[in-house]
Amino acid sequence: MKHIFVFGSNKAGIHGKGAALYALKNYGAVYGQGFGLWGNSYAIPTKGYNLEPMEYDDIELSIREFLNFAEVNPDMIFEFTPVGCGLAGHDPKRVLHTLKFYGCSGNVLLSNSWLEYV
């Protein structure tokens, strides 16, 4: 199975800090691509083109799109980092609620970095 690192990005795809920089260096994220599957990474935008934090409702739509993508790609294992909880400043409980409410397929796993939030 292919391992995919899921991280919070910005719409401009400037992967300069946090999990986005890690994805760029280690999982094939592409500079300038702020959404979707690139290499062994999947970017979920949590900040806008000017690096301003996005409203959570907009992030939630992207998480839902990711969950649909994961469901139709059972041959991939997705390591879901605390998307939107770091530099974008959203409440981890809200992200976890979104994952629970919309449901994760069995191939979506929370990364160890969630331990600091739970």
C-alpha cells in the first residue's frame, strides 16, 4: 500500500513551515500546489493565497473532499496530521469532530502528532 502524508497547506502552495515544509522535503509535495495529491502527500488548504488563516467552514469542505478521495482510494494509507490546528490556529477538537461526523474510511489514520492535542 502507498503511504500518503496529509498536511495543512496554503492555497498558494508555499510550503515554508510546519507539516507543509516536512511534506515538501520528505513526501513529494510540490511547491506552488496547495491542494490535492502530489507525490506521497495530500495538501488540504488551511490558509489563503496571502497566507491568511481560512474560515473553518472552508477548511471543512476540503477535509470532506479529502475523505471522499480516501474512500475511493483504498489502496492508499493516509496519515492525517492535525490539519488546521497549527499555524492556521483552529481548534483540534473541531477537526476531530469533522472527521468523526463525516466518517473516515479504514485507510485514514491519525498521525502521532495528534498526541499533543488529545
